[in-house]
Amino acid sequence: MWQTLWTPTLAWLAAATGALILAGVAPSETSMMGRLPSRAVQRLGPPAGVPSDRVLALVGFDRSHRGEINSWIDGLRLHEDRSIPWVKMPVLDDPGDEGARQAMEGRIRATHDLPAQRLVPVFTDRDQFIRAAGLSGGDHASVLVLDRNGQVLARAEGQFDSARATAIRETLLVPSPPQPTLGAGR
């Protein structure tokens, strides 16, 4: 008799425990989308004067990606639309030396006609960046919507596409949920 009473209870407890364990180890939505490496996050911030907790990052891995990046700048009218905070983010292999990084950054800045806050070179391992950001590879430029912590909220790759641009714009301009304040409700 005890067996008929305890068997369903033990089965239910085993199922509930299994569900809790799976919920704890399953990837969250943000970890599935990706996150920038910490070195990239340190350099990232919305352009000066733009109060936003999200930024559009136009990521290139080599010079051949300029056309794809420019197609997004033109397609989203980023030079005219001040409501979209955006940056160009060239991802470069880290030379391992601060002097070499500064020299590389100087050469990059000399070839771009952008204010300093719009150009955010990232020196890191390219393959690590690609994996961390959840990208399919470095063959094309990528367009990422990022929060202040470097979480990837939306992404697209390649040439501008109006359907993907609509999804990117919607993710970028959705207001973030209000953050709880300390001492509220007292």
C-alpha cells in the first residue's frame, strides 16, 4: 500500500526537480543572442549627447565590409536621423601592445570621416568576438543592437535589407523597462 501512495509522489518530485535543474542550466534569451567581449564593452557607449541605453553597432572585420556598412548607414539614414544612437565598430586583431594599438587606431581614424565618438575600434581576437556576439562568421559586416552591458538584443548580417532594418529599428527604439530604485515604497 505504501508503494501506491509514494510512487506518484516520488515521480512528481523527480519531474519537478528535473524541470528546475533544466530551467537553471538552459540558456537565457540574452545569452542565446550573444554578448560582446568585455574589452569591447569597455569602449562602447552611446554617442555624446544621446541619452540611450541601446546603441546600433555597425561591425566590420576588414575593409571589404565598408560597402555593407555604408548600405546600412544610407538605408537607415543614420546621418540624418538623430534618434538612432550608432557607432562604427571595426574589430581588429589585438597586436598585444598599447603603442601598436594607438598607431592602428590613428590610421583607422584618419581614413574615416566621423566624429571620435562614432568610431569605436575594438582590439581583440576576431574569432572570439564572432563567437561571443553569436555571429555566423566574419565574412560579412554585422549590425548589432546592444545594451549598455554589451548584450546583443538584435542582429543582422550583410547588405541593408528593409525587413531586417525594421526589426533592428524596433528593437533599438523600444524603451527599456524602468529599473527599480532603492528605497521605493517606503
